[in-house]
Amino acid sequence: MSIFDLGRMADAPECSSAGCHDAAAWTIAWRNPRIHPETRVKEWAACDAHRDHLRDWLASRDFPVEVVAFGTTVEQVG
């Protein structure tokens, strides 16, 4: 732990974007329909700044994607 981590909870949810340590505000639920059944949902956390970028990256690969407030459970994605 560095001095920059002091005062920040070690288990606080962070954005999944590479190198970003901002707090997660969004859950990006997705699945790869070529290998996952409809009931298999993967989740990425996203801050406000990276929400659209992460969602668009997944959508450009034709993955079903749903964006919800962080902490919201998604049972199934398209």
C-alpha cells in the first residue's frame, strides 16, 4: 500500500478500465453469446468517465450489454 492509498478503502469498487482507480458508479453487464448461455452474465464496473467507452467496446463486438447503477443485479442480458 502506498501513501496514495491511505484513506481509501482497499475493497472499494473501482472502475474496470485499465489504469483507472476511480470509484465505480455503473455496472456494465454483458455476455458473449457465442460462448455464454443467456443466464451467464459477466459484469464490469465503470466510473462516469469510462462508462460509455466500456459499453461501446463491448457493443462493437455484438455482445448484449446493459448498463445499470452500480450495485444493481442483472439476472440476464439480451
